[in-house]
Amino acid sequence: MSVGLRTAAVLLPVFRDAEGELRIVLVVRADDGGQHGGQLGLPGGKPEPGDANLLATALREAEEEVGLSRGAVEVVAELEPLATQATGWLVHPFLGRVAPDTRWRLQETEIVGILTPAARTLADPSSRATLPFSSLWFREPLLVDGIDVEGHVLWGMTLRLLDDVLPRLLAGAWEV
């Protein structure tokens, strides 16, 4: 499965808001960010020589991209790696609990926003639709299976990851 794929790691940050609603932290990537520009995703990226392992990569990238200090993340689980379908990456996700009052500091050349949709909304089949996605990379809109999150389209590998994780998360598979 991983032959010829490049390695990356991401953090899937979650928290419970004041009402106890489980929320997922998504980043809005800058539109000029190459293949993934304009997309909703998770903080993460490729390993660097100083990273001890892929968890260290995910935590470093989260700190660089959204200002989430490593000590502010309680890592709950290492999730199954997932291959992107078109861009050649094998992504290693880690589930982490963060404080609901986390103050985000965006690396604005890469990240232009943070969205925190409710997990149950993302898991609701009625949220799904065929939606147009376009960006500087995809000038002609692609029709994708996705979810509209505050005017942004959640699709691709991030949506596939959430499709796998959300039912288990909402069923209490992990303490979050």
C-alpha cells in the first residue's frame, strides 16, 4: 500500500465545548498552498530530520501551523494510516484532545482560518452532498462528495478519515 507514497503525519484535534458538544478542529489552508490550497484539512505535514517519530511530526506541524503547543495536546490514539487518492501521500493521523479555550496563532502563509464543527453534524449523512470545489490549483470546479462547513468544502482524505473516526468517536471508543 505504501510503495512509492510519501509520508506525512497529521493531528486530529478534538474538544468538548461549554455545552459538552464534541467538536473537530479543521484548518482552512491558504489558497496558494499548492495541491492542497483552499482545502479544509488537519494540521500536519512531512517529517523533518529532527522529528523523533511521526507523532513528533504531527505535533511540530500543529505548533508551526496553528500555534498549538505540544504540551497542550493530550494524544488519545494513533489512528490507521490513510493514503491520499491522487496526491501520493500516506498520512499517519493522531487523535488529540485540546482545551476548548485554545488560542490559535495561525501561520498565515499556510493557514487562513480555523473551523470547529460539531462531530455529530459532520457524521450526519444528511450533511453530505455533491459539491463544487475550486481553488488556484483546481481552477475548473471539481464535483466532490463533501460537506459544506461554513462555506468551505470538506472532502478528500480528510473526509475519508473522519468517515472512519467519527462513528467510533461518537460511540465513545476514546475518552474525549
